[in-house]
Amino acid sequence: MRNLYFRGKNKDRWFYLNLFSGVSDDIDIKTISQFTGLYDTKSNEIYEGDILSYINFDRKEELYIVEYSEDTASFMLCKPNFKHKSPMNQEHINSLGFEIIGNIYDDPELLNS
């Protein structure tokens, strides 16, 4: 059986939950994010809403947001302000060196740069 893990944030900090731990009234429901089952190159768990970065072949940083796609029933890498979405898998993350640099709740300014 696959374990489902989530995180959610109240005003001050993140809480990490499993499917059966319930949700506190203090957690902002808009911040609840599911663990993708994948890890960045530093072994950090990747959740929905995380902002991932890698250095492309032109030595420029590219940013992607982790989103869940209802159409494909899978987690996708989405380039901000761009309609194209790429499927996520551990091999892709490792080969390109993706790292979590923040998330859309705590670090929205990263998407404006």
C-alpha cells in the first residue's frame, strides 16, 4: 500500500500529516499539498506547490512549479507563465539536478524574477 503524505501551513509553520492524522483548524486549507513521492537532488521531499530550479544548457536558471494534473492524474513540472507541462519522474529530476528553492506560499516573489 502506498502511503499518502501531506503538508499544510498555519500562520507560522508547516505541519506534516498522513492521510489519517486529520487536519487542525489552524491550518490554512489552501496550503495543503500532497507529497509527490519524489525527492530533489539534495534528498528533500517534493510537494505540490514547491518551486524547483535547475541550470539549463545555457547556464541560466529555470524555475518550475510542481502541480497536480487532473488530466493525467499525475504530478507535473509547470513553467511559470507558460502553458506547457512536463511529467515528473525521479530520473528526470536527478539527471537535470532539480533542487527545491521555495514554494508558492512562502516564496511567491521567486516567480516574479
